[in-house]
Amino acid sequence: MIVKTKKYKLDTGTYIKMGLVNVLKEQWWVVLIAVAIACGYFWIPSWWWISMAILAYVLYLLFWVIQFAGVSQMEQNKVIFEKMAYEIDSRQVLMKLNAKQGMPINWGMIKTAEIKKDAYVLTISKAQFIYLPFTIFYSDNDIKFVETILKRKGYIK
């Protein structure tokens, strides 16, 4: 069985937010570096250690926000933010711009999958993911079938 979806356009704000959350999940250890810098306060008591640790972490976050915002503005990445329909089956996820143009994503390319309260998120890399809100599916059976595929592939339990 193939699940076909309605056309959906990924919002740039959603992309930036989801990408930032994904990077923070993968690189959680960066907080430990900021804490280590702040611990310099115990070596030489000065509020500069703490303020510089906070500044360093804020600059790190700002770097990633700028990266994701830049990706959404680049001409070669405009395809990601166009209206696409999806065809999902047990072999692949097919992203279709129209009846003749599409790109298959094999399940082996997907690193992780999550079920959010309103969408499926299939992560390919730090900056690449497929965001499938439940509103693009035609029926509840389609949503359940995609969940079954994700369970069979071992992405969710």
C-alpha cells in the first residue's frame, strides 16, 4: 500500500526551529563546555567567567540560527520550501514536486524518526529532515499505516 498526501509547503520558521532543536539534541555536550568555562570562577573569582560562558553559548546558538536561516534563503535550497506531495511506502518516501518531478528517499537514508503531537519528523542529517504534519494525510488510516511502517523499520517503538 502507498500512502499519498496532500501538497504541503514547509514553512521557513518551522525549518529553523526544527533544525535548531535537532542540532541541540545532537550536540548537547556544548553546554558542558560553557559550564566548564563558567567554572573558571572558582579558580579566579570574577564574573567575567560566567558572563563569557553565557556569551559563548549565545553566540553558538546564534551561529546555528544564522546557518538555518541562510539555508532557507539560498537559491539552490528553494526546492525544500516548495509545495510537495509525498508518497510513502515500505521501500521509500517519495517527495514529488509534480507528476513528473520527484526525489526518492530510501528508508536507509533516514537516521531517526519521531512522532510529535502534530507531525512525523524523519531526520536525515543535522540540517535535513522531512516534516510530515498529520493534516496532510487524507485519513487516520494513512497516519496509522505510516506509524506501522516506522515501527517495522525500527524507528519508533
